[in-house]
Amino acid sequence: MKRIFILCAALVMSAAAMAQDEPAAPAGKWETSSTPALKISEFMFNNWSKTGNSQIDGTATFFGNYKYTHPRFVWDNVVDLAYGYAWQDLDNDTVGGLFETRRKSNDKIDLTSAISWNAYKGIGASFTANLKTQFGSGYEYDGIGAAAEATKRKVSSFFAPAYLTTALSFEYKQPNWSVSFSFLTGKTTFVCNDQMIHDSLFYGVIQKDNFDYTDPATYTHVYFALGSYVKAQYLKKDLLPRLDLYARAELFYDYKKPDNMAWGDATEMAASSKYTLATDETWDDLAGRNWLGRRAFETDLDFEVKLDYRLSEHIAANFAFNLKWDTDFSGMGKWGHWQIYQMAGVQVYFNWKTPKA
């Protein structure tokens, strides 16, 4: 027993001595950037031959990038937030007063955390988690002023919908751009609002066969999709002097959902109970619209581009464009499954970086 104890002690001391001889692994480094901003736009039209609606818009944004760089991996975290309102003068008779109509102009929560490992010359693997939702409720309006408030219908709210995407990807990364592809991606859709489910605003959450509009106990609030995912992004500081460009494109294909949809004509779909109509639809509305073919193509697209031109240290002109195609989006108005957002304006911003540039 004594010999065994002496041998174990010798091995521990030898390992400690070897560890002291080895050089310490270099520590990682944090680089952070936090940019809160306030964008204010104003338009006034009075007896203007080209016509137009007077408007005041105020939008608060926050963009944060928090990156930890280690010799073996990179951990990148992005916080992208926005919330804004526009006050519009839509009533030419000024019955409701000047700027009588208020509409939400921007509302975004976009959180991303990604850890990547570089295997060889920019080729590696990454694990990404992304959450998208919004702060407040969104409404569809009919009319202006008091009439709009009386007829508005809630079509979205916080976590209704929300999308959580997790992906284990192969990645090719260069200083200004990267492309990642995943065969194994989970996309979870949340609709945590009973009133929206009651109004058939499911956003892709498939309801059970025993779904009953009058019984919230039968509602399904979460749908988990398993599919493939492609993401490409490009970020270039000083593309031209003082001009920054950011662009991204994301594609997601759901392996499961086509198998869960009803197949056949409208009569068979009505009998299957696997598809529930939107509030303003009838089964006859689906006839001749190639609806089933579109459901078989269960691919979502999210494309975004941003341009920022720095006028001074704290003032910038900016442009943003976001285009989405989602077969689960029932659509308001004539655009169907397409969603389009475009913004241009001037903003006051501040930026805190570590280490300082």
C-alpha cells in the first residue's frame, strides 16, 4: 500500500511539473460595440400639386455586437432591436385633428448567438441560435382616425408569432462575408395568444384534429419544424468612404410540414381537418389557386439589406429593405405570402466600442 501511495504521488508531481513547462494557452479577447440611435423623420404637404400625406415618425433602435475571439473558436452575439411610431395626417378635412392617425412603423427583436470553429482556411463548423419576435401588438386597420380605431384587428403581438431557429452548420467564413449550410436545423414557431388562434392567425402552428374555436384547451401554441437551412451574409465597413453595407439572405426548408398538410381537392381538404381556413376564406376560395402545390414547396426566405452613410460622428443617413416569403403567412391585403418593409431616414446615434477603434 505504501508503494502504491508513493507511486501515485510521483505521478501527480510529474504531471504538475510537465504542466508548468508547457506554455499557457493564449486567452481570448472580447470586442464589443453598442449603438443606440433615434431616427426622426417629418413630412409636411399643404396644397402641394404632387400630393402626399403629412407625417412625423420617431423610431428608436439598438444594435449591439459582442464577439469573443479565442484561438480555437469565435463566439459572436448580435442584438438588433427597433421600435417606432408614425403620426399621419390622413383626414384632409382635419375632422380628427392634425396627425390624427397613429401607426406602428417598426417593431423588431432579433437576437443571435453563434459559436464557430475554424478547421482549415475559413472552412469550419458553427452552432447558431436565433430568436425573432416583436415588442408590441400589431393591428390591421380599416379606415382612418376614429373609424380605424373602432375597426382595428390584432394580427400579432409579443411572442405571437416568435421564431427560434437552432442550427448545426458547415461554414465558410471570410473577413467580410460568410456562408453556412445545415442539414439539421430546428425552427420552433410560437403563437402565445389565444385570441389570434381563435381568429385563425396560426403562423404555421398546426392545430390538432380536435381543434375547437370555442375551447382554448384545444389550442396548439407551438410547432417544431426540422429542416435544412442556408444563410449568407456580407458586412463591409467603408464600402465607399463613410458608407457601410450589411446584407443577409436566409432560406429554410421544412422536412415535416408537407406530410402534415391535406392533399387532394378542396372537398378532401375540408374533410381531412388538417387545414383550417383563415377568417376571411372559404373552401371554394382555394379552388384553382394551386394551393396544394404551394404547400408542398415549404421554403421560407428572409432577405435584408442595410446601408448607413455617416454624415458625422453622431449623425447618419440610412436605408433598410427587408423582403420575406413565408407560406405560413396568411397575408393582409393583396400580397399573400410576401412581406415587404422599407425604411429611409436620418438618425442620431452613439457608439461605444471595446477596444476603442
